[in-house]
Amino acid sequence: MAVYKTNALVLRRIPLSETDKILTLFTREYGKLSAVAKGSRRTTSRLSGATEPLMLLRALLAEGMNLDVVTQAEIRESFPLVRGDFGLFLRATYACELLDRLTVERDPAPEAFDLLLSTLYVLQRAVDPDAALHAYELQLMAQVGYEPRLDACVRCERDLISGDLSPGGFSPTRGGVLCLDCAAQAREEVLPFTLLALHTVIGLANQEDARALAATEIPIEARDAINRALRAHLRLRLERDVKSTAFLDALRIGAMDDLLSAPMDSQARD
Ligand SMILES: [Zn+2]
């Protein structure tokens, strides 16, 4: 039986039996793959802690008939600051779910692996976790070809970043920003989107420096418009909402403030 070693992020895990789990791993070399972690639901198992979501592993896998099998896993990073903060944990879970939804199995995407990993590190020290998360969404969408049109009106193609024209709104259906004229004539849903929102989003889409991103704050006046536009844009491209976004919404409107200070139980079982 062939064995191979790889760096892998645990995107999610589901129970397979009383004792086993199926993991969805994202590896740098092979892309997304599912693998069985035998015995990992036993608290005494050496694999128990390593096979939780958000763990970065150095894993040894054996090729199986249907699913590969995790035979050894060494934790390289467990992201304790993300795990210990409910708001950050939700954002990280959403980031994993989005990557899961936007990729297919066994299609190597090392740049997507690097992006998620760097986002988890940035989340640990971000002054504004939503800036880190929106940068991740925008850059991941660009990698898979779903990015919104931001440089010009998505309807008439006129340039919107030279400063002569102001954006009139964001069209999720068309997948980008509209100029004032086109927004006024549009028959589809147009969401509010200001020049400040546009410049902020362009900045996030192009910010590849982790230190700068961790220090970036989304201006309060643009925050709501950016949340709504990116959500609606992604929802249409994914055709249904990513599950964890409902929790993120509740978090952003403050409905879950009381939970924010409660540490997550990282050993929580299904
Ligand atoms: Zn236009």
C-alpha cells in the first residue's frame, strides 16, 4: 500500500462510526481530499486532538481502496488564539467552508492552501478580523474566477477608479460595481456601494502583505455595504448560502456579543 506525507489543514470532520472520523483535508500538494482517521473519536487516541478542524498537520497517509487513511499526524499549528475566541473561530470556520465549497477533490491548488493558511495567521493578530476575512474572500474568488468587477462599471465598462465617475451601486447579478447612470437604469437588485467601499475592497483584494493586512481596518461607513455586496455576490456564485455566514451575520449585528468572551471548547464533539 502506497504511503505519502503531506502538509494538510483539517477543513472539517464528520463521525464515521463510534470510533472513526472522516476528515476533509486541504493539502498543499494534492488539493482537497477525504481521509479516514481510524480510532480518532476515542479520546485516548493519538489522532484525537490532531483531527479537529483548523489543525495544520504534517500527516502520513496510506492509499486506501476508497478513502485514504491517516496513519500518523503531527500538529504543526493549532491556532490557539483563533480557537479561543468565538468570533475568530466562526470566521476561520467560514473560511474553511468557503474553500471546501469552491474546490473539488484532488485538484492541487497550492495558492489556495497558502491563502487559507496565511489568513488563519492574520486572524490571530488582526485589528479588524473582517478585513482579513474579506481580503481572503476576494483573493480566493480571484483564484477560482469568481471575483467581482471593481475597476469599471460592469454594465457600460466605463472606468470607475480614475476618479471621474462615482459608483452608483453594486449589482450581485452582474457581478460587479455599476456607475451612477447604470445603477439608475438597472432593473435588477442594486445594493448601495460608495466610492469609499470601492476603494476599500480594491485595497483588500490586492493586499498580499500579511502584516499590513493584520493592521487594516475597514472604515465604519463602508462596512455594511461591503458585507452585503460580497455576501450577495458570493451567494449567487455559490447558488446557496455558505452555512456559517448566518452565524457571522448574527455576530456582526452584535446578537452574539455575550458569546464572544466565552472560550470555545476545542475538544467539542459532534
Ligand atoms: Zn455604467
